[in-house]
Amino acid sequence: MDSIHSKNFLKFLLYLTAHHPEEFGLIPNKDNFFKVKEIFQVLIFTKKVANLKIATLNQLFTYYFRDFFEFLENLNLVRPKKFFYSPPKDVPFSELFKYNKLFTFVKPRLWYKLSLDGEINFKERHPFFLDKELAENWAKVKGALLIEVTPKFLSPNLTYELFGDSIVLTYGLNYKACKGPKIDEKFINKFLKDKFSIERRDHHIIPFKPIETKSELEEEELPFRKITHGKKKEKPWKTWQKKKQRERER
């Protein structure tokens, strides 16, 4: 591994940003700027340096290597002062048919949304890679799912660009063209558990039950007691005593 202040590391950064960013799946914006965060992610999966922090990478662009790079600190964007790669170019939809399959990455919640809606739109140009391993690397660093894409099933209504010979860029994706993880109980529990925790609560309708009267409650509490409903039965010896008293009074 190279030291971050070495000439070899500077050469690698220039090769990455000025010569062949497409080899690493690094996509420039319309003004040929790259996100510092994405350059940092490339350095992670290429293992070019050890224990590098993004704040240190910012310092390299703004101070140590400032003669070679232009840095927009407020946007965390950087570009080489001289670049030699060919920018992405528009291609007709039919030209995509030369690829049997492409690979991309999609966040789990976005994959679920795509399965429901049938299509999704991206805020920025999204890459489809011919190289599966490169797509896997980006899926890992972004915490996303690897998705296989069949070009002939993509939407012909979208615009497409080709970057290098092996990266297709576009702003949308339709579910018909995709092959990815099955969205089942296991998928939901792993990726969408928080989203479904409220929806999965039981909301059973409780049937109306009339309010029980006091006497009904008493009968239910004392099932083996004979209820007289206020009429108290006299004991036999008291009845006999009252009868003798009436006879004496005569």
C-alpha cells in the first residue's frame, strides 16, 4: 500500500480521475466533477491505502495536491485540472441490445418500491455495469443489493449514455428488466422490519356485547346458588314457631 503523500498515490488519483474513471465505476457529473465520497469508496474497495479518512482525502485535494486538482469545498466535489477520458455520450436504445446482461445496485427499500410501482426514477445518472464484480463492489460500499438487468426489457422512453465501453448511464429503471432478491417474509424481516412493524398489528373488530345487568353478573359469579331475586325463604323451624304462636292467641 502507498503512503497518502507519495508520488505513487498521486499518480493513482490522477489515473482514477483524469484518465480512466470508468474502470472503477466512478461517474463524473456534467462539469466533470467527481464526488469526494465516491473517490473515497473506490479507495476502500481497491485497498490502495490503509486507514484513510475522508477528511484526510479532502486535505490532499485542497492542500498537498492542489496543483493538480480543483476542489469545491462547499459541495465536496473535485476534478483534475486536466482530464483525458472521453465523457459519457448519448446512445440510441437499440445499441444496448449488444449487451446480454448488465448489473447495477439498488437499496433494499428502493427495490421494494420498484417491485410495487413497476418503475423508479433516479435523481442522478445511475450506472449499469457490464462487469459484475465492479457492480458488486459498489453494492457493498453503498449497502445496496446487486441487481441483474436485461437491456432489451429496459424502457425505450428513457435516454441512455455510454461511458467507456462497459457502463450504461440512465435516470430510470423498470422492474420488468430486473432480476434480484425475492421479496418474501425473510426479505421484509431483514430490510423492512421497521416499515412493517405498525402495519402488521392486528386490528380485529370486536363484536358488540350488551352490558350485563347486576343480577346477571351475580348469577354468573355464583352458578350453584339458587337466586330468589329478593324473596327470602323462611327456615322450617321458624314457620312451625309462628304457627304455634297463632294457636295460643286464639
